[in-house]
Amino acid sequence: MKKEENVPLKFDSLSDAHRTLGLPKPLHPLISLINSANTPAEVTQPSGAHVLNFYKISYRPKLSGKLKYGQGYYDFDEGGLLFAAPNQVVGSSNDHEVRECSLYTLLIHPDFLWNYPLAKKIKKYGFFSYSANEALHLSENEKATIISIFKIMEEELNSRIDDFSQDVMISQIELLLNYANRFYKRQFITRKVVSSDLLQKLEEILDEYFNHAKSLSQGIPTVQYLSEKMNITPSYLSDMLRSLTGQNTQQHIHHKLIEKAKEKLSTTSLSVSEVAYELGFEHPQSFSKLFKTKTNLSPLEFRRSFN
């Protein structure tokens, strides 16, 4: 019988996670904060990849000293936060991977957020769709802020559970996420070298796409196509572009389309319909509408004004 390989272990409940880690039952069935400094020495770390049925936010004092962006590695030793949403694969099936224990691990079942605005808002935080290679790295001051919020949560869970407990915990979760959002924006600013390399790679992919007439057979390039070619998630790509250009990925694609259209309209005798088809538009009317929206001129008006 062939051995089943690379099948992620699935945790349906917080109790499942605690049991696998060798920890006592969680104090609350829908939320748990694990402080490794206060856990038994014999705590068992999950081996290989696993899938959670809840949100996970982990703080690690170190992230192996390196962060991978695409094909490159960049040093940052202050540690950071890793995020995972329900049904995401966490960890790796690579037995040779060096796994470091998190100092704090917050587990939140979606039902804990039920009837709170955060239940919908949490899905809008882009970092929950980032891969582990796109972790949030923290400065010393940022680290102190995050740890202080974890300590408030820990005290709340350990000392009292009353009519206000859930409101207090929801407020702290939202505060944690808002700080994380701020710190991610800072990360895009302070790590411009990384982002600039990604932007250069994106431009090369788009140029190759249009110059080799892939648009004729594949249509307009999609956000998913570009993110897969760059080995990063769609949300991370859009956030990176916003920090550098003020545009998300779809807007960047449209900008590139208009630039290519201007080039063809000004240097060739192709008809508007032919330009549209070469750029991947199925209907010339859609191309003309986009061009007019972005330039305030129709393709023909642009050609006449240019000539």
C-alpha cells in the first residue's frame, strides 16, 4: 500500500489544536491565547503542514533572520507576526525546514466574532491572505506594542469571564489588527528595495506578455496571472503597487494597456479594432470605452491629436 504523502493535518476546533500541542483544554471554546513562556516544556509542535478552521495570529521573536520575497531573501532579525485565515494551509511538509516556536499564538474561531462588525471587517485585512513568506516584520517599538496587546488579552482570558469579556476581547483583536495594518504599510515603505525589485519584475512580465502577442490568444492579463508569475498573492501584489504607484494591480494593468494602446495608435496604421484585438479585448467597444475613461479622448481623437 502506497503511503499517503503531504496530506495536511486538519484542526476543526481549538480543543483539537490544544490536544495536539499537549496543552490543557482552552479556557474558552472559541478563543485561545497560547503563551509559550507559560506552557509545559513537553509541548508538541505540529509536524508538517496543517489546516486550521479558525484564525491564527502568531508572534515569533525571530523569523530565522530572513524573509523571502519571490526568489530573494532579505534579512530582518527583530521577529514578527504571521497570519492565517480559516482553511489556509499553515507550515510545511518539508522535514528539513527549521521551525521556530512562537512566543504568542492567538487562535480565534469565526463564531467568536459572530454578530460583531469585525466578523465582516476581518476578511478585508489583506495580510490574512498573505503567505508565511510575507510575514509582518516588527521594529523594537512595534514589537513592544504588539506584546502589550497580547498581555492584555492574556490577563482578560485568565482572570475573568463575564458579560463584558467578549466585548473587551473583540476590542483588543481589532486594535491588534489595526496596528498590524499600520505596520504593514510601514513595511512597504521601509523595504522599498524589495518592492522596487517586484515592480521591475512586474513590468518585465507585462512587456513580455504584450510584446509576444500573448494577449491575442490569452486576452487581457489578469491579476491572478500576474501574481502567480511573481510567486506572491494577489492581495500582496496590490498592496505593494499601492505603496509605490498609488494604484492597485487592476489599475496598473489598465495603465499598461493604455500606454500600449497609445504606442500602437501613434506608430502604426492599425485600425482601432485591430489595436483592441492585439491588446486582448474581445470587443473593440470595451477598449474604446476604457481608453476614453482614462484619457478623455476616443482612440481616433487621440490619433488625430497626436498627428
